[in-house]
Amino acid sequence: MTQEDLDSAVACATGEDVCEISRRGFSIADPLEVDFDPEPYYPPQIMDWDAHELETNVAVFPRRGSHWRRAA
């Protein structure tokens, strides 16, 4: 399969223009190559919200004011 064949097949499947698909740079991946990702050492593109909240949560205590009174 040539690059033109691949671009045409992807364009047909997605309904996009062949030029747009070509611009996006699709390529055929070898399923036996496990390190295909061109940027494997960058951080993963996922967000662990639980870990993020643990790092960013700060305890907030109410200010003492007219609405906050000590028990007698």
C-alpha cells in the first residue's frame, strides 16, 4: 500500500478531503514494532485527577466573623 492509497482509504472512511488527510500525516504502523510511538519518552497524554487533587487541594478554614461564634 502506498502513501497515496492510505490517504485515499482514510479519506474515504472519514469523509475528509484527501489533502486534509495527507496534511495530518497518517502512516502504516508495523504491528511487530512495539516502540512505534515517535515520542515515547514524553509524559502520557492522560490526567490522573485523583493524584492531581491530592497535590492541589488545600484545607480552607472559615474566618471568624459575626456568623461564626464560639460555643459558650
